[in-house]
Amino acid sequence: MTPMLTVENLSASYGVVRALNDISLEVNEGEMVALLGVNGAGKSTTLKSITGVLRPVKGSIKFLGQEIANGKPEATVKRGLSLVPEGREIFGTLTVEENLRLGAFVSYQRDRYKADLKEMFELFPILEERFTQPGGLLSGGEQQMLAIARALMAHPKLLMLDEPSLGLSPAMTDQIFELIKGLRDRGSTILLVEQNAERALGIVDRAYLLASGEVQYSGTAEEIRRQVDIASVYFGGDDAAPCEVTQ
Amino acid sequence: MMNLEFMINTISLGSLYALLSLGLVLVFGILKLVNFAYGEYLMIGGYGLYFSATVLHAPWWAMVVFGILAAILTSYLSELAAFRPVRNKSANALLVTSFAVSIFLQNAVLILVSPRARAVPLPPIFSQTVNIYGAVTPVRNLLIIGTTISVLILLSLLMKKTVLGLAMRAASDKFTTTRLMGVPANLVISAAFVISGLLAGISSIFWIGRSASVDPVTGAAPLLIAFIATVVGGMHSPAGAVVGGFVYGLLFNVLSITLPASMISYRDAFMFVIVVLFLLIRPEGIIKGGYTEERVG
Ligand SMILES: Nc1ncnc2c1ncn2[C@@H]1O[C@H](COP(=O)(O)OP(=O)(O)OP(=O)(O)O)[C@@H](O)[C@H]1O
Ligand SMILES: [Mg+2]
């Protein structure tokens, strides 16, 4: 079986700053894969390359067998790739409704849209309550839910989430992780970017560990746990404090 | 009936300034570019009026259509040919490009037409006056007010009720994220330039209507007004532009009647001083930006 997403020998840079060095990774259909790493490891840069926001220096990115490495950002969602961006990136001046409508920009069909909204309200009841309010007035956790719902409105084949737990309270983090697990159980294919390695490894099938723009470890969640002392490398659980990788 | 006359004059001047400012702020919202070529769209609109009248002998309504189309086309083509190629470079590259477009268009007209002003024959309605309860005012002032109200209503319907408007509002909030929703960057940017050109074209009719002439630097003054009005009103929303336009019009008219005759030639200097003082107190303008959060992470 060919993987849904294949990244091969990808390098990317911001001007002279090399952010990714020859990384390779795969996501198979129905799988949930984590991309782990500390601040500045290159996680978001990987997603920016996949979504066409950043043009890679070299390497190949194949989605469903098609080369997408130099595609435009607007083509991404049409291919079936949706991103829940880092920092949520809610349209703050637009209402919750309008945010969701934009999520369905490429796939809009009246009846399906209505049905999808209903489904989102079941997943995230708060969105129904706040339907006509500006997105900017939502709390951080509510915005994260809106960002996820907005991405789901496009019926993605692959859902990518960039640090969905960032800046959320432990209770809200629990809720978000529960939700992501739920999406995966419904059969979604997910690429989850997280610093919270402990939590992420608890729900994913496989993981890649990025450090300084290179894949340091990869394997099943079990294997990663065995190879890496997560607590020492990460501020994984709720108890450890943030720290840098020592090399 | 000094008061009613003053009110009508102020509202009509404010309306014209609001239209001008709106066209500038729409492009700024999406590209974060103060388009210094904006005044030239108005100027080309003026030449559209001039040529349709003198060469084509068009009736007044065809002149209006022709002038507006000329402004829209110039705006659209300038985006396509000049702004699009440098869009990904830097904000400064865009800004410099807008100066280049401005100078190019001025010189093109200077060489192809004439450096001298051309008289634009306008329908008599532009020079007639009416008497409303004793207040004497040019008919074109009422036309400006009516046109502005209609334009504002149509534009807000477009922005609020259509998917294109939704995409444009999203793009002025978070451009890259909007693209990730599948909205083509070129679509929203072209749309912004087309609407900007439309507003320049409509403003052109009334701007030219006051002097009944057009020359290669006709665009300079309206650009300056639009720029200052948007800064005063707030660069981050169309509402700011409209409010800024009206406030600027009010300020202009108040100074016009309060300054002694010997000082009237310093009116612009007074305006700038007041604007600068205001911006010291409130640098973000009258209307602040939306609810947009600071970025996290
Ligand atoms: N816009 C940018 N311009 C210049 N350098 C950048 C830019 N964005 C990221 N970088 C650099 O690229 C490297 C990788 O950044 P990236 O955002 O991919 O990290 P990350 O793993 O997502 O970190 P975080 O967990 O903090 O989000 C870092 O060294 C960072 O400083
Ligand atoms: Mg990141």
C-alpha cells in the first residue's frame, strides 16, 4: 500500500536560515501520526512546506501519488489537505458562522453544508451557542474548537493540526486530545504536531521526532517511548518544565 | 439659512472624501499597501470623461460609464502588470511600485495627451443650483450624497452577503489563512483593485465636476485627501475610511468659514496641524482595528 502522504528528503529555509534538513516521513490512510519536537525544531516549517506556504529548497512531497511540493496554498485544501494552524488563526472580525462558511469555501453545497454544520454543533456545542458572535471574542479553547471545525468543514482526507494544545488549560487540553482521538476513531487520517510528546504519544500510532530540522527518531509510539526519555527531552506531561534538547 | 447650506455642503464634501478613502482602504486592507497610484486611477477616469465627450460625443450617461470603466481598467491592469509580480517580494517593493505606477501614468498622459489641462464638458446639471428651503446649493452636491449612500449600501451588501465579500474580509484579516481555506489570492486581490478602481472612477466624476477640467496631476490632491482621511479614520476597516472622509470634510468646511479671509490660503496648513495633533493623541485613528488577536507561538 502506498502512503497517503510521503515527504522525501525535504529541505526548507527562511533566507539563509536552514530550518529543515533532508527530512522524510510518511502518513498512511487511517493512521494518526505525530510530529514531535521542541521549539524551533522545524515542525511548523514541515507543515508550511506541505501546504505550499513555504517553497521547499529541495525534496519531494507526494499526496495521493501527486507531487505537491511547489503547489499554491489555495490548492492544498482542494486536494484534501486541511490545516488547523499554529495559534489557531481564527478570523477574529468574522463571526463563528462566517469562519465555518470559509472552511467550506471549496466544497460548498447547500444541503451538505447544513448537515455538516449540524454535525459540528454535535461535536462542539459551544459553536452553536456562539454562532453569530465574532470569532475574536471566543476563548482560546473555543477558538481551537472553531479552528478544528473550520478545517473539518472541507471534508479533508488528511487533517493536520499544529500544536492544538498550545496555550490551553490542562482541562481544555484534555478535552481537545479527547476530541482528536474521537476524530481518529471515526476514521480520519491525522498528522498531529505537538510539543506535548507525552500526551501525543498516548493517542497516536506512530511518531517522528524532529530536532534542529532533522528527523532524530521515528517509529511506533511504543518504540519512541523506549528509545527516548521523553520526560528529560520534553516538557511532556503536566509535571515537567520546558527545556531544550541537549546535544 | 446658512446652517442648512453648510450642512449640505459638508455632507456632500464628506461623501466625496469617504468614497475616495474607501477605494484606498480596500486595497490597503488586503495587500497592506498604501497605493500611491490611486489618484492616477481617478485622473485616468477624468480623461475617460474627456475623451468620451470630445472624441466620441457620447451622451452624459455614456461618459459616466466610460470614465468609470477607464478607472477600473487602469486599476485592474496596474495590479496585473505591476503589483502582482512584486507581491511576494516585500512591502517596500510594493510601495515603490505604487510610486512607479503613479509616475508612469502621469507621464503617459503628459506625453500622449498634453501637459496642459483639458476642459471636460459636463452636463448642465453639474453647474445648476437648487434652492432647498432657502439654502442654495449646487445640484451636484445632492448627486454626490445620493451616489455615496447608494454605493455604501451596495458595497456593504457585497461585503456582508456574498462569498466574495466574505473572502475579502477574511483576506484583510489573515491573508495566508484565507488562502489555506482555498480562496485564490489573485481573486481577492483583483477584486479589491477592481472595486478600488470603481470608487476612483465614481469619485472622478464629482471631483472633475467641480473644476470641469483634467490634467496629468489631477490625481495628486484626491490621493492626499484619501490618505489623510483614512489615517484619521483608521486604516483597518472600511468604516474607518468613511468616518475619516466625513470628519475631514467637516474639518475643511469648518476651517473655511471660521478662518479670516487673510488666513484662508493657509487652510491646508491648519488642517495638517490639527490632523498631526489628533494622531499624537490617537495614532490608530478614530476607528480601531477589529478583534484580531496577537499571534500565539
Ligand atoms: N518566518 C520565519 N523567518 C525566519 N526564520 C524562521 C521563521 N519561522 C521559523 N523560523 C526558524 O525556523 C526554525 C524552525 O521553526 P518552526 O516554526 O518550524 O519550529 P517549530 O518546531 O514549529 O517550533 P514551535 O514549537 O515553537 O512552533 C526555527 O529555527 C525558527 O527560528
Ligand atoms: Mg510551530
